[in-house]
Amino acid sequence: MIIFLSTMEQDEKQLVTKLYNELNPMMYKIALNYLRNKEEAEEAVSSAFIKIMENIKKISKLSCPEMHSYCVSILKNESINILRKKKKFLDIDEIEDFSKDDNSLEE
């Protein structure tokens, strides 16, 4: 994150700081609702802010309500990406439970 901030202009840094201060608590709650895990919610919020910094020139042209909606959309997409990654891996307990039930194999 620090690398992104060092390459940004002063007004862009101020906008990112403003967005972070305004949206961080709300974005964390949204991510927590999606992910049900504190660490993953924090990861989603930080990933979202990295994307926000990458697209700050585009975001700065939006009105305030549009900015907030855009940022929340980025967060939702990041949360969904985390859920998709999680879904790719089965827990070992799930595999053992599946192998114990012979009927489920036939179905």
C-alpha cells in the first residue's frame, strides 16, 4: 500500500485517505457479512483499497455517492473472489465425512 501512496499525487493521496476514513468501518462490516471471518474481511477490505488506489484517477472523476458505490462494488467483488478461492479447497474433515457415507457415493 505504501508503494502505491508514494507514486500518487498529493490530491489523490488525500482522496484515498478521505475514502479510507469514511468507508473503512462500513466496508469491514459488509465484508464480514459476506465472509463470516474477521481475517478474511480485513483481507477483502485491504485488497479493495489497493484496487481503489490503482483506479483512483477514474474514481476521482465520480460524484461522492458514485464514489462510495464504486468502492463498495470493488469490496463485494473482492469478497466474492475470496469465497471462490475458499470453495476450491475441501476441508479434510469434509473428505473424511464423504468417504464414510457409502450411500452418498452411489447418489
